[in-house]
Amino acid sequence: MPSVVSSGGQPTENAQQTGGSYGPALTLLASLFFMWGFITVINNTLLPHLRSVFDLNYTQTTLIESVWFIAYFFASIPSAKLIERVGYKKSLVIGLLIMAAGAVGMMAAASIPSYGVTLVMLFVIASGITLLQVAANPYVAVVGKPETASSRLNLVQAMNSAGTMLAPAFGAYLILGRSKSGTSMAGTVLTDAERLADAHSVILPYGLVAAVLVILAFIIARFPLPAMGSNSAAAREKRSHLINPELFKHRNLVFGIPAIFIYLIAEIGVANLFINFVSRPDIGNMTHEHAGNYLTFLWGGMMVGRFAGSAIMQRFDAAKVLAVFSIGAFVVAMMATLTHGPVAMWSLILIGLFHSIMFPTIFTLGIKGLGPLTEEGSGLLIMAIAGGALVIVQGWIADTYGLQTSFLLTAACELYVLFYALWGSKPTHVEPDPVAVETD
């Protein structure tokens, strides 16, 4: 899942004095990236489960994920204000405890069961993740030597990918594998008693998640993380200012913001509807539990693509690589829409491979040449992650015209990314590059 790091200041003396002790701190921070990737992707197995439990249409199902990404939009500014008031370390603890409270709330929602309470609790969890991202990212830049910051950021992102890969297996086993709807073939009609029993299958996995989050919060509260210095505080103050109109003179940023927004619609739509699509009789003809295991290949492809894309971009222009990957994504999206059986299933899986480089590459191209405006531009690109909330549009298309037809929206999103790669990403009014790091 997307996360961005922008180093607003140099590491403080306190941070640098940790010397060789930064390894344990980095490991602890990497665990946070793992957890929010893990919890975010649990939704991919939770959605088909809730669709069966509450007898939802696709619009109602994708509304669940929309609520999740709306939290990115509404919680980001309050998170920044909270960090300014209580500091980064306490914010990390608060973020984890908010997530744990949401997980406990999910247990309560499953006990009732209630669709409305489920939506509220998922918003709470996502708000905690938003605070965690805003608070954790700067630490990755300051813990350890400045010259190795890039390798540290790649490491924690690998942990994020590990979380997204393991979550489908966790959800398939503990949610789908323990429910009647998850172990039955598509089209099976459940009785009210079976729906209630299925709803209760969410209690155990979210209880485990809540316990892990509380333990992490306790460890971080007791761990001597390095302090942030005045340079970072000044950077936070700068980011709190109103949007600078000079930003809109940069074409690569102006078209990059909708590129991130639109790309998130494609990524989240594919992941959320994957299990329902693959389990269809004319596609994979399998149970939701079995389809959940194939979801691992989708996220695994994204991890492999990140490593491969990083190596490819050592030799080729990033915009050209983005163009090639967007064409590949468009082709396999159309194949998933127009074919059936294993060809359609593996075409949808391959979208993960082609999506892999899109967020970090669009982000890099979007801030290119912004100079002293880089941090403000980065903030706008981060806010664009809320585009994932519009996955509900694909849910409406699936209800109105059919699930397979809804992936035409995915294909259309890839075409905008192609436009951005070929023309929209060309920088204008180039300024000297600042000291900044970004990653996905």
C-alpha cells in the first residue's frame, strides 16, 4: 500500500548519537510498516465475507473500502496537528492504540452483527493507520546515518510488502476458511443462522490483531527512540501553511495529483473485487477461501515488480518505464474483462505486477523540479491517496453492468497513467532539487 517519506530536516545530534544502536529502532519501525500493510490488505478477504454476511450488493461492498480511504483525507491534517502537540513517539503509541480500539470494535460489530458499526470501526482503524504513517515516516529518515537513509526506506517498504503478502493467507484461513460462505461455492444461499455464525468468525482474527497492536504500543512507549530536532519542527510549521499558488505552475505536479488519485482507484478496485471475480464459475470456479490464496500472487507480483522496476530504472528513464508498465496494465485489464477461465484470472493477477512501480514513480515524477516547494507538493500527492475511496464507482458499475465489465474502469485508469507518463510528467519551471526522499 502507498506510503511516502519526505525528510524535512537533517538528522539531529541526538539521533546521530545512537550510533550502532539504530538497528533495533529501525526493526521496530519496520514492524509498523508491516502492520499497516497487513491490516489494510485484510480488507481484501474481509469484503467478500461481509458481502455474504450482510447480503450486500457490490456498491455496498465497495463502500466499505471507500470509508477506509476517506479516513486518509479527513485524518491527515488532525494527525499532523496532534504530532505537533505531543511529539512523534507519543503519536506512534496513540496511532497503534486507535487501531487496536478499532479492532476491538470490529469484534463488537461481528457479535451484533452490524454493517453500520463495521463501517465506523474500519474508519477508526484507518484513522489510526493515517496517524501512524504521518508519525512513523520521518523517523525512518533520521534513525541512523544520513547516507544510508535510502536503503533503510527500501527495507521498511519491503516489510510493508511482506505484510500485504501474508495478510491474504491470514484472512483466507481465519475468516473465509472458518465461515460457511468462504468454504461454499459461489451462489450458495445461506440461512440466517449460518450468516450469524459467519459473522462471528471475524472475532478471533481481529482479537489477535488488537493484541499485537497493544503489545507494539507498549514496546514503543518503552523504547528510547531518538528525538526530532528543530529543523524537523520548522519543516512541520512550513507544511502547515496555505497552499502556495506557485505549485500550480508545475505541470508534472498538476497532472500528478490526479494520476495518484486515479491510480488508487485501479489498485484498490482490483484488490477488493479480486476474490469475488476469481471465485465465479466462469473464471476460477473456486471457493472464496481458495480464491483468497491466489490474492497472495497479486500482492507478491507488486513486490517483485518493485525490485525489478528499481533495477530497470537504473538504466532507463522513469517516465518511459512507467509508460511501458501502464500499457501492460491496460492490456491485462482488457484481457480480464473480455476473456474467461484461467486466462481472465491470471490476467487480473498480472495487474499487480504492472501496478507495482506506479505509485512511487508517479510520486517521484510529480515532485521533480519543485525545489523549495517539494514538501508542499508532496503533501498534495499524499492527500490524493484518498482516490481509493472512489472504488465505490466500480462497485456501482459491477451492480449495473456486471462484475467483469467493471474492470473497464481499471483499464481507463491505466490510460490516464499512460498520458501522464508520456506528457503530463514533463516538468515545467524546474527549481534546484532539495534534500528529500520518497518511496512506496
